[in-house]
Amino acid sequence: MTANGRSGGWVLARRGGAVGLERRGARAAGAGEVAVRVAFAGICRTDVRAADGELGVAEGRVLGHELGGTIAAVGAGVRGLAVGQTVSVDPRLACGRCVGCAAEEGCWRPEFLGVDRDGAFAEVLVVPASAIVAVPAGLDLRLAAYVEPVAATLAIVEAGLPQAGVGVVVGRGRIAELALLVLHAHGFSRASLVDPAALVETRGGLDFAIEAEASAALIDAVVARLRPRGTLVVKSRALGRIPIDVGAVIAKELRVVGACYGSFAAAAALLASGRVDVRPLLGRARPLVEYAEALAEARAGEGQKLFFAMEG
Ligand SMILES: [Zn+2]
Ligand SMILES: [Zn+2]
């Protein structure tokens, strides 16, 4: 299983209605691109949905979008990145053609790694240099693979919530737990975790609520429990549409904020600082050949983040 700094080697791809291992030919890092030797790749709900066909992907698509690894090769014109450097990747790959790209304010319709483009369940991955997230040298590469979920959670911190307010994260499992850890690390000391089934009326109402597993019933319950001018942060990505009582939102003058990603650099720094102890949230790493067991375990529950370990 050697790939010598070229994209390819063994990958986990979806083809013919199922996922399976494939051997891919090599592709060198082109101008402006970087080849990353993947050490660990996290398994996310998105990957399970793509593997199961709930989320449509092109035939032969390599799945996976959370990774930690080292730079194996840099293409022409790439500055500030060196072979051997420890990195993670921002899975939103800029299209290079839209208004946002032209204005350098961030792509308006990025293509997502492992969904729109071949992803991280691979020995070596070639991505545009702009997607590379440098992580502090010496950071555990499993933590480097966890930068993406932490960056996704930092979007909550960047949603303009009142730091001294009373708030809840509504959900079960590691995404809700991570959201609470990150909020506490940023001084939101009156935030707590609530099981959706146990959401009760609080005196004075909630200043903010973050949904970590959206359903119509949960959104209704949260809207009812927020105080006037409170904030609802929508965080989980349900596949279907979820109704919201806009009349209640207007009557209470609620703020509804979508939270997708915060800063990847801040996420890497937060993990390196030790200010959040995410280790209880990190689960087993299996070799890629055990993909069936790994996906079955990921499907069974969202207790801990599972990984593929690409080497050894
Ligand atoms: Zn993810
Ligand atoms: Zn763009």
C-alpha cells in the first residue's frame, strides 16, 4: 500500500449501489495543489448516508471528508506549505468561478469533499492548497482528523449568542456533547445539555437554544421555550425539510441562525491547546479493509467518533 505522494492507492468508493475498496491510479499534485498522506479519516453521518445511498453521489465517488495527515508533495506555485507538515483539510473546496470566489470572500457554492469530489477514505488525497489547514506540529493525527467536527461546532460560538445567557444544546450523542464542551470553553457557563425528550419549561425562558438533532417536534418545543428575542441556532443537517412555526418566530421576534462552520484554524488551535478534552468522544480506529464493520458501528449510534487508520 504505497502511493508515493500521488493521489490514489486504496480508496473506499461507492459504486453499483454499494461501497467497496478500489485501487486507484496515481495522480500527482498539480499546480496549486497539495498531496496529503492520510493518517486518520473520521467517519461522519454524511459518509454513512452516502454509503447507504440516502445521499446521492456520483458513481465511483471516494467518500470521507474529515482527515489528519502529512503533506506528501506540493505542486508548483504552492507557498507556505512543506512536505512532512501535519495538516487537516477544510472539506469545502472553492469552485473558483462564483461571485464569492471572485471577491475572495469565500465560495458561495463550494464542492464538498467525499460528496462532490473524491474524498478522504484514501491513502493519499490531492486537494487545492487553499483547502489545507495547517495544524500545530506534534498534534495527534487523530485530533487533526477531528478538526472538521470542531470547526463545525465553532459556528455556534460565532452565532452571536449572549455569553452570560441561559441556553441549551438539545440533542443526544457526540455532536451535542462536543457543542457543550466548546461552549463551556468559550465562557458560556450557563449552557447545558438537554435530551430532546426532557425539554421542559424554564422560568423566564431560554436566551438561546441549539438544536443538534432537528425534528418538527423538537423545533416546536424549542420555539415555545425560548424567551422573546431569544436565539434558535439550527445546527444538525436533516436530509428532509423541517417545518417551523414562523408565526411564533415573528410574535417572539426570535433570531434564527444557521450554523455550518466556524474557523478551521481556530479549531486546530483549540484542540492543540487542550482547553477542550475531546478524548472521551473519540472512538476506535480501524484499517480501511474493515469498512463494513466500521460503517455498521457508525450506523448503530453516535456515541463516539470512529476513524479509519490508513497505515499500520
Ligand atoms: Zn463531518
Ligand atoms: Zn466559488
